[in-house]
Amino acid sequence: MAGDVRSLDSGHPSHSLAEHKRPLKTALAITAAMMLVEAAGGFLSGSLALLADAGHMLTDAAALGLSLFAFWLSGRPKTNRRTFGWRRFEIFAAFVNGLALWAIAAVIGFEAFRRLSSPPEIKSGLMMAIAALGLVANVVVGAVLFHGRERSLNIKGAFLHVIADALGSVGVLTAALLIKITGSFAWDPIVSVAVCALILWSSGRLIRESFHVFMEGAPGHLDLTAIEKAIAEVPGVIEIHDLHVWTITSGFVSLSAHLKISRGRNVQEVIKNAHVLVSSRFDVLHTTFQPEIAEDPGCETGSCD
């Protein structure tokens, strides 16, 4: 029996792809419409901050479109060459969304510093009205995406885009108010720089999390020491080693390990009990255990092949 690999697999992530597509479609429609309004308002008012917010909304729309495409692709069946199908593309989409936020922040920041020395005249009243409308749109889109953000890294990326854009709208409103009060147009590029800093801060965690998944790091919500201890206490298990836990895509965690099992024990039963324990206590449904019978010469040297 040494070297035989047994797997018990629930086979699917715990969330429905269709469930996440509906709010993304709604969010995309609202965002695209508001992006056009803000772009027109930015040109008419002369506000960089408003144009920056429109540019950020463009990346929001692209992020939402990419998220929808990722979910569609993730639902395609697996093949002999792609045994997990396209499920992992969702993580790639989240990573790209994070990088897109950094890119737009760099462009806005550069233009803001260029304008600081000679800020152009701005129609603060129009700027304020458009920014207020943009903030309302961001709040609505954020509410649509709110519940799905913890179940999908992809939706979390889109949600962070919207939150950063909402902060941008608050910044534009603040700049418009300060321009009206002080008469200084310098507040427009100053607030634009502040918006850039907020965008960089909000996207940093998303990039780190998606990169962690790419590197097949252990999910942050799981305690590997606790998992190893729990499996070691399964009747018949003498030793556990080569334990690996990683994320395939949001909601789909995999675990594999080698189990040294007492001679005379029912190997199938021990592995089943280990799977039931891991799935019920730690919510890891995709497990693969390789049994190694104790006292096998190969096992004593650490090479049960």
C-alpha cells in the first residue's frame, strides 16, 4: 500500500460563480456611466482631480470587466492539460487589478506635481456637483459588491477599486470646497496627490494577497500547526509529514500530506477519518493523503515510493 495516493475531493469552491456575476454586471453598468459623466465634467471644469477620478473610474470599469471575464473563464471545464481548469485566472485578475491601481496613481501623481507650480483656473461649482454625483455612484456600487468581497479575491479587488474611487470623490469634493473658500486653485493638484496615496495604500494588500496565492503560500486564516496536530491525533496515524496547504482560487483550498499509519489498521478508514476531520474542523474540502505503513523498510528511511 506504500506509495498509493488516496484523495477525497468535494471538487468545487464553496461559492457560486453565477452568484458573483450579477452584482459585478450591475456595478459595471453604474461605473461606466459615471465615468463618462466625470470625464465630461473634468474637461468642462478644468479640474485635474475630477479627471483623475474619471481615470480611476475607467480602471474600475476595466477591473469589473476583467473580474466578469475571470469568473466566466473560471467556470470553464478542466482539461487533460489544465487539471484545475481556469479557476486560478481569478487570482491573476485580482493581481492585475492591483497593478492597474498603482499605474493610474503614478500617472495622476505625475500630473499633479506638474500642476503645482502653475495650477489652472477651475470651475469649482461644477466640480463639486459632479464629484457629489460620483460619490453617490461609488456608494451604490460598493454596497452591491460588499457581501461578495470576503468570498472572492477577485471581487475584493473590484471592491477596493470602488472604495479608492469613493475616497477620490471625497477628495474632489474637499478640493472644490477649499477652492471656493480660499480662492486658491492649488488645492486641486494637492488633493490629487492625496488621492494617489490612498489608492496606493488600498491596493497594496490586494497585490500582496494575490502574490501570496501565486506562491502557493498557506491561507492566512488557517493554522498549520493546529491542522498537523489534529491529523496526528486521528486513530491509526503515527506520524504526519510533508504537509502542504495552498489556495487554488478563492474558496478552494487544497491540502496534501504523508501519513504513517499503524500496521494492521484499515488504511481506507484512517484516510476517510482524516478527511472528515480536516473538512469539518478547518473547512478544507480538497484533501490528498499518501499512506505509509509503519515498519516498511522504505518508510524507515523516509522514502516510501
